[in-house]
Amino acid sequence: MATTPAPASVPPKPTWDPPSVPQYQLPWLRPTIRIRLTLLYGGMFLIAGILLLSIIYLLAAQAINTGNEPLFEIVSGPDTKVSSPDCPQIAGEQQISEFNAAISECTDHRRREALDELLSRSLLALLGLSVIAFAFGYAMAGRVLSPLGRITRTARQVAGSDLSRRIELDGPDDELKELADTFDEMLGRLQRAFTAQQRFVANASHELRTPLAINRTLLEVSLSDPGAPAELQQLGKTLLATNERSEQLVEGLLLLARSENQVVERKPVDLAEVAARAIEQVRGEAQAKGVEIRGERAPAVVQGNGVLLERIALNLVQNAVRYNAAEGGWVEVTTRLLPGEAVLTVSNTGPVVPAYEVDNLFEPFRRLRTERTGSDKGVGLGLSIARSVARAHGGRITATPREGGGLDMLVSLPV
């Protein structure tokens, strides 16, 4: 027996729910800074207009009000006479035409006086209201824009490598709060990036220095064997020099990475003392090359890191000695204190440096007419490190070619 199929179930009638309108979907209802300033200055203009109209109305009412004293007075007597204290031309017996002309002239005169007085008082009222409106607008604009000052102060604190600072601006969801929230988010990403960089520098410092130190120790032990063949001794010295060069390269890269940040802990440092220590470290190499080191060093105290500032002086003096003239060369190191800044100058004789190649000298691994390392004079990071350290102290370093060869290196640091 066939079975009757069950009737299909009727689907439920769809119900329509109106979508919920998110907050501030209508742009003119959102309390943005534009809307707030518009309402503020529009309201101020409206209030000032109402006050100005009220003052003008009162002045006009006062100007046309004659009070209890009549403008004209009829004097009784045998003959009717008209007199006026404000219109002396109306006096005594006059013809009708003369009387009407005198009345018209007197009325016009009083109208002009009333209008002139109304104009002068209106100008005074406008001047007073303008002063009040400008003062009130200045105060209210400062109150509305005060979050910008908070953002600026936080940005200045962050410029000192304090990446933990946040604005955390409270208030309506306007453009300023969006800017502050975006700035906070950017600071969080920067802090994570700098933390990762510091962690990488620390790990790289350990991972790179340890094998190089082990290699140096093994080579020194091998070279200390008096029975080693001459070929082995020469190979060991070559490898030891290469290892020493690699150590200098690693130290330079790590110092360059660390010096890119601002210096937080600062102490008084005398550039004259820093330059003297750098000269003592390079004096032996200068004597071997026949380079004279001279110059007067006046006290110039700055706030900074003594180790990093000594690195600037050492790198500049080393470069000045190594890249010098073959005979009769000299290096002049001076320090002086100028208004608002301390200056370290290192000048030297040497090869002619084209002006268009000066900027390339501050790039890592760049030398005059060579782009990569390949010389025994250094690893090509000296000037890059010096510029990074100067920037970390809020200063600058410039190089100027000298006539006849050599460079004038000038380091300016704020005091």
C-alpha cells in the first residue's frame, strides 16, 4: 500500500530586524574637533551679535529720547511765540515759512548729532566686544587644543629614548583622540622593535665574540711553540691578523648598532680630556709614520657618555693619522667652547678629497674611491660610528676638504 508523503514543513516567516545603527554613524553627530570648534565659534559669534544689537538698541533709544524737556515750547502772551533752548534760530515773532524752515533745520541738526553719537558709542561697544571675544576665543581654543600639548610633550619624552611613555588621552572620540591612539600604537610597535634589536645585539655580541676569542687563543698558543716551522709561524701570524680584523669589524658593528639610539644616562665629559686620551692611544702609530700631532685643547664640558665620546675622538684621530701625507704630515686636534655648543676639530694633511665624495666617507664600509673593505687601515666604520655617536648626543659632525689635501673634521655637541 502506498504511503502518503508527509506534507512539507512550511518555513518560518522571516522576520526583519532593523540593523542597529552604530554609534556616531552619522558624521554630523560625532563630536569631532571640527564640530566642537564650529559650535564654539558659532556660539561666540551669536552671543556677540546679540550683545551688540542690544547695545545699539539701547543707545538708539537713549539718543532719540528727549526726556522731560520739550524740544519746542509755546510761550503765552498777547502774541503766540515759539522758543527752543536747543534751537536759538526759533525765537520771537516769525513768519510761517521762516518758522517751518527753522524747525526743519533744527530737526536735521539734532538727527545728525544723534546719529554721530550712536556711531561713536557703537564703535566703542564693538571694540570692547572684540577684545572680550578674542580673549574668550583664545582661552577656549587653548582648552580645546590642550590635548595637542600633551601629545607634543609625550613625543619629546619619547625622543629621549623613553619608549615606555604613552599619551593615553581621555575624552570624546574626536580627531585628537584618534591621533593619540595611533601615536600610542606606533610607540608600542617601536618599543617592541627596539627591544628586539637590543636582544639581537646582545645575542650577536656573545655569539660572535666567543668563537673569535677562541680562535685568537688557539693561534697565540700555536705561535708560542718555538719548534713550529717558519711556514706555520707565518700562516699563524696571517690568520691572527685576519682574526683581529674580524674582531674589530664585530666591535664596530655592535657599537654602530648601539649608538643609533639616544644616550639616556649623561654625565659631564670634558672634550679636551677625551681628545688627550685619544691622542695618547694613537701617538705610537703617529710617530712610526712620522706624523706630528699638535693643537691647543681648551676645556669644553658637555653632557654625554664618556666612552662613546672617546670613540669619536679616537676614530677621527686614527683616520687623520692613517690617511695622511707620506712625509711631513701633521694632525691638529683642538677643542673650544662656543655659545651653546662645544666643538672638537681634527684637521690633517693627506690626499686631496673631492667635495662630492665627502658624504660617502660617512657611509659604512666606504672609503675614498673604494666601496668595500680591502685595506689594512681599518674596517671602514670609523666615520660611520662617529656620526652615529654624535647624533645620539644631539650633535653633528661635518667634513670639509682642505686646500692641498686632507680634511677638517668638526664635531659640534650641545652643552
